[in-house]
Amino acid sequence: MKGLLLIGIFMFCPVSILWGQDRIQQYAGTAMPYPIVKDSFVFFQDSMVPFYVNHLGRHGARFPTSGKALNRVKEILELARRENRLTSGGVTLLSTIQNLSDTFDGQWGKLSVVGEEEQRGIARRMIERYPQLFSDSVKVQAIATYVPRCIHSMDAFLACMVEFNSSLHIQRNEGKQYNDILRFFDLNQSYVDYKENGDWRPIYETFVRRKISPASVMENFFLESGQETDKEAEEFVMALFSIAAILPDTGTPINLDGLFTIGEWDNYWQTQNLRQYMSKSSSPVGRMLPVAIAWPLLSEFIHSADEVIKGKSDTRANFRFAHAETVIPFVALMGIEGTDVKVVVPDSVSKYWKDYEIAPMAANVQWIFYHDKAREIWVKFLLNEKEMTLPVSTSRFPYYRWETVCMYLKKRVEMAKKVLESFSDNCK
């Protein structure tokens, strides 16, 4: 009965007091709220002068995209209640799930107040670090996918910038016209087929069965074990995990973290981390297909930077707001520090590739361009506001000579096109 004594405490006591914020929140994986960033500081040195920012951001923290998980948990609990098979903890959980369903009704998938603050924080720190980029009436461009939480994220981000400088000349837009660069994961049929029925799925399902033991969780809520089928028990526990994982994003004072031990949380996270890795990144089983589809966005990043460098554009910053499915393959295609690692053994994935380090809520990639005293162009790469390496030599890390990086990134684009051609040929 490990969860019963603690459930009341965990519903009202901040997680940070009990287990430590970072330790528990990381188990939410891509549902993890954006990590706390220390106070800003001036981000240029050695006479480097920033002149342009190229940015990709994931939408901020949100409500669950649907009531599917809540409904599945509620169905099984209600059936057990009618059969008088619920423990006191089960009765409490059913009431909590119903409360959450009522609270979230009409909010499915929307950006939360937590998400708004995440975007405002990222914008504020960018302004603090590069104030000369956002002075006077300079031009800033921003686009978002047609999904409301992305549009709302963009507007929260830009609103913070306007508060700093109301004279900014902002061009913003959103819509399906940006699907080719921001929602490429919907457009490639080979990838859509792979995501839905690819060779990764049986590997993932086997891994879930090994990592998730429903019995230890089920006994906290049901008086008689074994009444639910193995499939129902697995669905119940996985749905309950997913609900608990998303709650910190919603701003609700309720949390369900205490329903699971640290070991159970870790096992759940490993299953979701493996799913993200195999379906969206560089897992060998995908043969780089999930990564290659990001080439239009990488090509657009290169082009927009070149336009500024060559004096064809006076834009100071390009902002794009999209999804985890955009960020994860994009950074892997870039080859950012460990994001494109290839791991064959499922149990080893969590050692080398961590989804919460790549794509938490409000994840972002920033290319910051500088020129030195000799007017040479340099670029620095940030993932979630942390300086990152690329597999390109440099004598001035964290700065890379743009000419060298540009050649490398264009080769990555060509590699991606060849990967997609190979899948297209196989379909003929």
C-alpha cells in the first residue's frame, strides 16, 4: 500500500520539497517543464559582436492533448467501483481523475500559464544577453505552425520582447503554409508509415513489458488483483503515468507523483525515452529516416542566415515555433553534441540519449551569429540555452567559423536527401 499513505501529502506538497525538482521532473521526458535557467549574463566576449539570431522553439508547457488517458483510467476505476473492488486509495484516485477531467475540459492541448511563462523567460534572457540586437526599430520575423499552442507560444514570446522595446518591427505569421519546414513529420509518407507501423514498434512493446510491472501499482487501487486483463492493467498503469507526468505543465496544484516509486518512474521514463529515440531520432532501426525528414528546416536555417550575412536581409532575428517532433530530428540532423548517437541495445539508450535534455516543453535551438574585429563571421549553437558542440573543428569554442560550419551543414542536408531517396526507391 505504498501509495495510499503518501497520496494526500503529494497532492498538496511541492515536488521540489519531497524529491527535488530535477530528479522527479526529468522522468516526465518530453513532458518535463522547461528546466530552470540561472540568471542571465552577457554572452559575448573576445570582441565578438552579435548581429543575428536564428531560432527554433517548441511550444511551451500545455494541457493534455486529449482526455484519452484520463478516460481510460476512469473507465477501469469506475468498473471496479461498481463491483466494489476499489481500495480507499482507488476511491480517492477516481475522484481526482474526475476532477482533472472536469478541470481540463475545453483546455485540451492548449498552452498553459506555465507555458506562457516559459516562453517569456526565454525571450527575456535573450534580450538580456543580446540587448544590442533588439534596440531601436529593428526587424524581427516570427512564424508558427497552425496549432494554437504554437501560435500562443509565439505571441507570449513576442509580447515579452515588445515590453522591452515597443518600437520593434515585428512580422509574425502562422499557418499550414509552413508545414514543409515546421511539420515535415506529417508530409513524408515513408516516415508516417514508419512511425505508425515501423520495425521499432515490436522492440518498444517488448521493452515496455519488461520494464512495466502493473501488479505493484494496481494493488494500491484494487482489492482483488487479476480481474483486469494483462492488457487492461498495462493500459491503466501507462495512462496513469502519462497523466502524472503532464500535471506539472498544467499549473494545477494537484500532482500524482507519489503514486510511484523512483524506480517505477525511472522504468516508465526509459520506455518513453526509447519510444522518442526510435520514432524521432537516430536509432539504427530507423536508418536515419526520422532524422532525414528535417532537411527542409535545416536548409531554411542556412538560407536565412546567408541572406543576413550577404546583406540581402536586414532581419535581426528569425523565430520559429513548432513541436518536439520538429526539434528532435532537427538537432540530430545538425549533429549537435550526442543528439545523433546510434545505440543498438534498448537498455543502453537511456545512458546515451535523454529526451528531456533535448526536447522538454519550450525546448529551443539558437544559432547566435557574431563578427570579430576582422569582420569574420562566427556562430555559436545553443540547445535549451546551453552552449553545444558540433563535429566541426574550431580554435575558439564555443564559436565556430561560419564558412566551415556552413559547408558541414550543407553536407548533412545532402546526406538527408540521399536517405529519403533510398526509401523512395524502395517503395517503387
